[in-house]
Amino acid sequence: MNEELISMKRSCGILLHLSSLPSPHGIGTMGKAAFEFIDFLSGAKQGFWQMLPVSPTSFADSPYQSVSTFAGNPYFIDLDILVNEGLLLPEELNADWGDDPRKVDYGKLYLNRGRVLRLAFSRFDRNEMEDFVRENAAWLDGYSLFAACKEYFSGLPWHSWDDEIKFRTPEGLEKYRTLLAEDIAYHRFVQYEFDKQWSALRAYAKGKGVKLIGDVPIYVPWDSADVWERPELYLLDEELKPVLVAGVPPDYFSKTGQLWGNPLYDWDAHEREGFAWWLFRMGAAKRRFDVARIDHFRGLESFWAVPFAEETAVNGSWLKGPGMKLVSAIKREHPDLTVIAEDLGFLTPEVNKLLSDSGFWGMRVLQFGFDPYKNSRELPHNYPLNCVAYTGTHDNSTMMGWASATEPKYLGFAVQYLGLNREEGFPFGFARGVLCSCAKLAIIPMQDYLGLGDEARMNLPGSTGWWTYRMGADDCDEKLQSRIASYSRMTGRAD
């Protein structure tokens, strides 16, 4: 487990979600801009491209609230590739994809993307996807029926559907499989096209020496194919309502905590099945990415459980997770899977021991380290070799956003500690601090290399309206590529 990371030379990469690429038609896709970004990474001497979950988004457009753990996001299918395949005409791509090329307009994507993909499906030879449908039946059959039913019931969550399909009676399942056969075939087609484009993109990245890091959110939403198909694996009542939901207690990001609302796992039920669902899930991540990052890893040791009726996460309690039972099962089933554990937040000796026993790498975030009165573990001189170091994550301000808003004592300490100066510029000074650390892998968000403020922030935990940032078409120029490459070489992370 993680032998590749352990034996790896010092390396570095960039964090940028696929949605943030400057592709046409409203959102980043697996098309030309993605291939060009891989070229940029390769020329900048970056060995890794880290992105957020690539599953279909649902509530608040968050990639961490997906209607399926296993499906791919239809928004990421490149429409120009479908034109080249003869499934669409160029003029059929003309639609209102949004007014600002620097932001994703999810409302307009929702209105227009499905219409275009339906056109492509109408011209598609269904025989072409027979092997894909057969090989992925374990998740695709349930997801495609779920997606078709969700459209049939006007987007309502599954727990508001008619009882015969909400409770998955044999008669109800057969009825809707027959009634919605054409829509089911459409959603299979969408997943086939996603898989085909993803496979081409990953193969190109491999050829350029760039590995892909993907996120595995610890929880799934209540309104998801995963919970609908296997409600017995979650803490639900007889009406299939959550008894307890996930979140985190009050912390750095919020005084009332974060109430995520995801139903909590019935870990006893998972253990009785040998954690089969989780093993299948990690296998799916391995097929899609070179490295999998388990989000909120500390929740596997103990997790914050909040009664379903609560409006904030304040009145919760800590419950025990599966710990090494699950981790050991993953390591036995997927010994070649490289895993990063997101070990941020409220850490206890038990969480630290689980991380140590797992052999997974933890994380360090520079932005959390600048307290002049503490010798923080997030300061580069305290980073262990076997960790992944970041200036910030998708949940942080950009470094320039942080610098413009933080208290003078913290910024002053950062200036002194890192030797920040105008000649180098703060963005690269912050990056240098992480790149110079002894952590074998350093990841810098693209927004930080671009020196952007919080107008480019990806997410603010506990709030909505985020996940919209997009790069400009000319942001990744040769000058920036050359400078990043020089920092990679200077810090021993590239030849």
C-alpha cells in the first residue's frame, strides 16, 4: 500500500478541478483544454494533476454531494468531441451557456446540456455500448434507472417518489424499467461517452508522465442512487428517513459547525458484508485515478453524528467508525491502490494512530500554519517526508485572498517565516514555502500560481453558491509554465 509514494522521488503537482478549465459551452470538459492543461503540466515539470470528485453534482452544485458514487458527470462530456464523432452538428451547440467565461452557470447548464446530449443519443448506435453496459452492470443498471426515475418525477428526491419505486418493490422496479426503457438507455449512453472520453484523457496524461489524483468523499447524499439502492447500509428509519446525519462540530470554518446532512453509514451492516460496498467503491476510484484521496478520513475513526431534525451541527456527538477493520479490508483487496488521507480538522491521538497504522499519507496545509504563538504542524519545517503538502485546498481562501483578509500578526509572521517580498511576489513565495519542505509531494492550487484573490475561491464550507471558478483561456501561458518549472527544479522536484 502506497509503495509508489514511498519510493517516489520528490515531486509536485497542481490542484484544479475539471470544471475550472476554459472549455467552451459553459464548463470545463474532457476536451481540448484538458489535453492542453496536461501539456502545460508536463512542460511545467508537474507529475500530478489533482481534481475534485467527477461524479454528477446535485445539491448546491457541490461535487461532494453527488447522486452517484460511480457515475461520471455529464457536464464534463466534451461536446466538440461528439461533433467530431458525427453525433452532433456544430450549430446545435449554440445555446446560452452563461454570460461570464470565468464562472460556471449551473442553472444554464442544467437547462441546455441535457437537450444537446439527447440529440447525440438519438443518432448513436446502441450496439457500440453493449460491452460497456455489460461490464458495468453492477452500478450502471441501478444508476440509470435512478436517473430516469428522477427525471420522470420532475427532479424530486427519491424519498418523495411513489411508494412502489421509493421502496423498490419488485413490481415497482419492473414497472419503471419498462415504462422508462428509453430514458434508461439514454443515461447508459451518457455514462458510456463519459467513460470513453475519460479513458482517452487518462491515457494521454499517462503518456505525458502526469498522474491523476481524485477525491473519494467519505459520505454520499440521501438523494442518491447509492442510498436508494442499498438503504440497509445506512442509518435510516422505516420510512427511509435518516436517523442521524453527518457534519463536523464548530471549527475554523464555522461557529455552528457544518451540517452536511448526509445519512450516516450503518457500519455494522457494512462489516457483516465484509465492507463489500466500500471495496467496490475504492476499486472504481482505482480504475479512474492513479491516486485516491479519501476526504474526511478522520470520520473512519470517529464521526460527528447529528440528529436529523437539527438545523446546525452544534448538537451532535462523536460515534466510533470502522477504523482499521475497513482500512485493512481496503489494503487486502487493493494492495496496489495509492491512497492519500485527508487528516485535517479536529484530530485526536486515535485518529493519528489510525493514519499511522494505515500507511496512508496525510496532508499539511500551509495556510493553517501562520500563528506566531504556535509551532504549528502546518509549518513546512514540521512536515514529515511521507505527506502531501498544500498551500491551501478547495475549501480555503486562495493564498492572496488569505493575505488580503488575515490579521496583521499572521501575515507578518508569514512574511518573516517565508521571506516574502515584492520582487518574487507573494504567490510564488507561498508556493516556495511548500515546495521547499521535505514533503515528498507538494500540490499547489492553480489559483495560487495565478496570484488570484478570493474572487477565484472554489468553496466556502457551510455556504452555497460556490464551485464556479474557471480559468481564462490565456492564463496558462509559456511564461508561467517556465516559472513553475524553474521552481520545481530549484526545489528538487524535477530533473
